[in-house]
Amino acid sequence: MIKECQEPLHFSLITTNQRLSEVCQLARQKSAVALDTEFVRVSTYFPKLGLIQLYDGERVSLIDPLSISDFSPFIELLSDPNVLKVLHSCSEDLLVFLQEFDQLPQPMIDTQIMARFLGLGNSVGLAKLALNYLDTKVDKGATRTNWIKRPLSETQLHYAAGDVWYLLSIYYCLQQELMATPWKNAVKADCELALSKTKKLQARNAETAYLDIPNSWKLNPLELARLKILAQWRQEVAIERDLALSYVVKSENLWKVAKYNPRNTSEMLEMGLSNNEVRVRGKKILQLLAKARRVSPYDYPKRILRIVDYPRYKKAIRLLQEKAYELTPQGLTLEILASKRSLEDLIKWVWQYNESPEKLPDLLVGWRREIGLQLLALLKSIGA
């Protein structure tokens, strides 16, 4: 019988540097620990870390980052090569660790990725895994907690502790099943891929922020020149003041300004910008539009050509999906091997990025590469 299903959930709140050092030292004596974070990201650019959950198989430690000043013992645990860090659906947690501690948990395994390779769904939740493997219901009642507000209630702390209490047992169950498949190394490779993608995401360039604005592809080069300047400014303000991008100016309004080039703040209001956006940012926006007028046409960004707009896109994606389905190894789904998005990334790499080694798509990396090369050959036979 699994211990966590027999014993009541128990945890300690860690609020001092001394206690943090002690629990991290104990955790580093284990071969695997479970980790999770709770954070708030509503009005800020950066997530605000409210709690770190650590379970070493014996004790659940709820680490309060608002009352601890020396995180070096925790950073040493994150980087300890002898301790596997087990997380679930970890993409946001990884960003938080990188932002707060400049350190990713390594080595790391994500139980959601493990579950994928066992046919349990592409994004199965922790509660479903707990029910499936431990016949236990996990309470998800405190999901919308403000984790920055103090004090945290017993209910909130109990909820947070539950996110790691069952995670190690779930990991061991998944690992046992994976051992009977040929996918153990593929899981490890996909977890490493998640770590490398997090580093790339953190290093996003403000100069290319305009590409993230919805419908930017509808703009002509002159309008894109305006959008590029506006989006770069917005991202720099958001980072400097730690504001959510939409709290500076909403994306749709930034697009309207780039498209219609208002001459004054009255026109901005007519366009649909909020009173607050115009009052706080209007003057600066007009200055940026004036700056855009000085950009040489030779320096305008090129029109954004979407993959779906290529004449042969429909044929290419259909043939690639059919071929990928044929090549999908037994026991895996097409979505794991080659999702539509990853096939589009392969098409972009050939049609738009001139097969740049710096932009190598997932299909040409690691365990997918052998199949990816066959898909690449097919794509090249189709042409753009």
C-alpha cells in the first residue's frame, strides 16, 4: 500500500534561512524529490512567486519566499545532479525558477510528459493521475488563491501541499510502466527539450515583439515599421515597471495605432483606446509614431507571410500528416510524434528560415530525428 494513501497529509511551513538550509540538506540525500510552485501573474510582467512546495518522500516543506533572504541551499538542490526533480506540467514553474534563481531544476522529469508516452492524454492533470494510480481524489479547491497575500490559511497550505504529496508516488507508478516500453529515453529527451525551450523563452528579444501581436500579418511594411517600434517600447516599459503587457497598452489597440496612424489623442479615443491608455501613454505613442515616420522604407520589416498563405500549404500539411501517421511507432499517438504545430515548424524551417541550424525544429532533434528526416525529404519533394 502506498504510504501517502495511508497517512494523513502533513507539512511544515519554512520561513527562515536556517530551516530552508536544513530541509534542502535532507532533500539532497534523496534520489528524487517532488517540486511545485504557486505564483500570481495578473497585473505584472513577471510572475510573483508566492510559495515553493518540496516533498522528499518523508516531509513536505512549504517554503515561503516572502520571508527568506538566502536561497543558496535551494539553488544547490535545484542544480544537484544526483537528485532527480519531479514536476507536473512544469513549463510555468521552469520560468519561475529561472527568473527567481537563475537556475533550472536539473535533472528534471515531468509526469505529464511521462503520461503522454503511456497513452494517458496529451495534457493529463495531476488529479486524474492521482485517481488513476492511487485511487485518490486531490482537492483543487484553492486554485484561485492570491499566493502573495499573508497569512495563508490552513486550507490554502493544505491544498498547496497536496500538489507534491502524491507526486513522487505517481512518478514511481509511471516509471514502472515506462520501463516496459521503449520510450524511457524519449521521455528524458522531451524533458530536456522543455528545459532548453524555457531558456529560449526567457531570452526573447524586444525587437521581435511585434511578431507576437495578433493579426500583425495583416499589416503592410510601413504599418509593421510602426508596430515594431510600438511593440518594442511596450515590452521595455512592461519589463522596467513590471507591468503586464496589456496594462501598458492592449495588443489590439497597439495594432490599431500601427494600422491607422492617429495624428492626435482624440483620434486614439475614437479608435477605441481606453481613456487611461490615452491619458498615460498617448503623448509617448504620438512620439513613437513620429519616430516611425523617419524610418527609411529600406528598413521596413518585410510583410509577414503565414505558412497557411503559401499556395502548396494545404497539400504539404496533408501529405506530412499522412506520412507521419504511417511512421508513428506502435504505442504512440501522432500528436506525440508530430503535432500539427511541429509539422508547421518543419515547413517554416524549410520555406522561411532557409534550413538555419539555429532554428532547428523539434522534429529534427533527438529521438524524432530519424522520422523527421523522412518527413523533410517528403516536404522537399513537394516544394513551396
